[in-house]
Amino acid sequence: MTLNCVVVDDSAIQRLSIVKLVENHPSLNLIAEYSSALETKNGLNTHQVDLIFLDIEMPVLNGFELLDVLNNKPQIIFVTGKTEYAFKAFNYDATDYLHKPITRERFNTSVDKALEQHRLTLDFNEEDGEHIFVKSNLKKRKVYIKDIKWIEALGDYVKLVTEENSLVVLSTMKSFEAELPEGKFLRIHKSYIVNLDKIDRFNSKNVEVGAYEIPLSRNKKTQLVDALNNI
């Protein structure tokens, strides 16, 4: 298994040290190196990337701000000279957090984590059914698509409502929507995405999922009718 990766750091010297570690690792394939978050954002539009080695303190856009504007995030290993960002990095679902200077042994341990996470993502079991992984309450949780009822916006978080419980996940609605399979979910309101299979009834103002009423935007009704006719 090989991970396609990029290195992002505004310091040429620091970037070179990570590039050397990447090039000497048998399970990593260096796609590109970037000196800014803006370059990275543009580059990710043209390259399929599994892993980013990402510096945090950069001009114009820092590492966290870059992640805020990405729709589909690869795995992230933060690389920084400061320790105070560690907790925030964890909230961004980082695979690991490397503190400069980085030893080869510590680097390899970090890559092992990324490889394991990649295997976990690819481990699709037909008997279990289609699923996604989310981080809630500092733990990775496996959620089956068929069990999701709806997703609700909560500021910088989203609430994932399932058949069994509710999970709060650090994500934007746009980013979370991109993780869901096409044709099975619809954003019916700026604050709600609903599983089409869970809809019992609807009118011009609301969608009913069991005993719950979810607001339906006026301009989404036609799209909802079309979506329900195609499932």
C-alpha cells in the first residue's frame, strides 16, 4: 500500500527535511511540495492526495484555515515547531502531530498511523453495509449509512442523528455532505441534510421523519420530489 502525499511548509529548509523523509519511506509517494496554503488548495484540485504533511504557521492562510476551505480533506499530519496547537489539531481530526525537529523513528510511527487509517477506510465489508467514520467525543466511530436519519448544523459542528443516538462532529455542512453517498441524501434546508429513505411524509414547509418535523426550504421542494422519485 502506498499513500500519495504532499508537503506544505513556507520554510524551504523545513520543507526539504520532510521531503527527504517522505522520499526515503517505501509506503509514501511524493506528489508535490508547496510553500503556501493557497498553492496547496489549487494543487489539490488537480492531484489525488491521500496525506498532507502540513505546517501550521504560514502567511495569508495558516494550516487550520486551509483545512477550513477544503471540501474533501485527505489525512493530515501536522508538522510544527510549537506544541500549543496540539489540542486544536486533534479537533481537526489530524492523524498525528509532529513536533520539529523530527526524528526518522517518530516520522515512521506517524506514517504507520496514516497507513492503518487508510486501511480502515478502505476496509469495506459488504455484510456490514456502507459506512463512514466520524470523530465524536475524541473517538473514531463507525456509522452505517442506512442508520443516519438526518444531519443538523450546529455552528462549527454538525449533529448526526441516527437510529440509536446523536453524535456531534466537528465539520461544516458542506464538508460533511461531500462524505455522503450521492442520491441517498438531500440538503433540504441550510441547516438540515436528510436521508431520503427515512422520509415518511412532507408538505410545502416540513419533512417528517418519524415523529420529528424538519424544515423544508421553499426552493428545495421540487428537488426533493425529483430525488424521491429517483431512489
